[in-house]
Amino acid sequence: MPAMYQSDITQFLNKLKADRPQLEDEQRKGRSLLWDKQPIDLEERADQQASRIAQTPYSYYQNF
């Protein structure tokens, strides 16, 4: 059976993955640094919200 057509880009990616098998793990690590969020500590979040100071709608206008 003859081989199916592969574009130049597909051939390049297949060769790159064969030459550098750790590439996908490196990509996953980079993705996790940028996109994966740490779990939210609900007690700490409640403390932060409780310590906030309410801001006036227009901060340059003060009711004297």
C-alpha cells in the first residue's frame, strides 16, 4: 500500500518529535507555568475581601 501524502509541515513536526522526544514534556511544563492556576485558599480569600476598603464611584470627588 503506498504511503499517504504528508505535507512539509507534518514531515517537519514528525522529524522534530523524533529528534527531541522530550519536547512534548517541555511544552506541558511551559503551559503549566503560564496557564494552570493554583487552588484557591478560601480562608485567605475571605480575609483579603474583608480587609478591602470600599472605593467611591469617582475617586477624585470627595464628599466634604
